[in-house]
Amino acid sequence: MNLVFLGPPGAGKGTQARRLSEELGYIHLSTGDILRNAVKRGTPLGKKAKEYMDRGELVPDNLIVALIEEVMPEEGGVIFDGFPRTVPQAEALDRMLERRGKKVDLALLFDLPDDTVVERLSGRRTCPECGAVYHVKFNPPQKNEVCDRCGSKLIQREDDREDVVRERLRVYRDQTSPLVDYYRGKGILITLDASKPIAEVYSQVKRVIDAKRD
């Protein structure tokens, strides 16, 4: 099956997608990872995308669609994590999959209150060297602001600053919420409570997928 994971930043979409990928063999396509990799490599698309990301704005549809099409696998079930974010992106994804004789089978909405999103993201710290991720409240490093793995000084990503997070949320509510109606109209939208513990959310996800298979 091909799955779309929807929800605000910080809702845990990536965590759940990685678990599904490891357990069931889904191919996990994370828009965030794809974008950050393009930015890190300094590709033309990456440079353009960085300007929007630093302001907490959504990257334009045409840039996102081009990046996704480059990495879209020909075989296997895919979890689209962070894509689509707008109805035009969803329509572009439908066309991409249709050309391969496939479709989106389920859209899972990870629902989370704005204040919880801000707490989760603004407290996040990342190691610029090894990529380890911590949280000042929920998963602090043993030594303040220092990575447990490699000893590098932790950083707060530009798009994790509270003011940027709130702008990301505003943009999400304005531009991404119509996707809920889009997938509800197709009869494939399922809403999950993303405020629950990770294991409990994962159980919800598995139940939904199993029910769809049956």
C-alpha cells in the first residue's frame, strides 16, 4: 500500500514512518529529509528551498514535486511523510502514482494541539555532526548541550525556534488543512490522536493498516 502521513510539524509522523519502514518494509520518503539533503548538498533546488525553510514558509509546490519525482521508487509500498502539503501537490502525487498503476490507499492524520507542537519542537536540539536528536525536557543529553554520541555541541535548528514554529503552524493550518477535506472526500482519511505515547500511536497505525488489508 501507499500511505500519506498528514499532520502538523512535530506530530511524530517521521517516528511512526520509520518504525513501519523497519517492521513492514515500507519505503519511507520524508520531505524534510529530502529537502535538508538537497540544502546540505547545495543543489539549485536546495538553495531555493532553504530561503523558504528559514522563514518557516512552505516550499513552493513545483520545487517539492520535482524533488519527490526524483526519488520516487518504481516498486514497493511507500510512506509519504510531509508530502503532499497542498491540494495541488496531492493531485500531482495522484498523477505520479497513476502513471505507475498505483494510488494512495490511506491518508493518516496525526492530530496534535498547537501548544504541544511548540513545546515538542522548540525544545528539540540536534547534533550537527552525527545527526542525533535530543529534547531539553523529554530526552536531554547527559551533559547540557553536548551530544552523548560524539561530544559535539548541540544546536537548535533554525526552523525549531519558537517564532518560526508558530509561523510554520500558521502556514500549516492555512495551506495544508484543505488536504483533510481532499482525502476525506476520497474516503481514505483516518484521524489519529498523536498526543498519546509513541507506542500507543504506533498501535493505532498498525490497527488501521491491518483493517485496510482485511
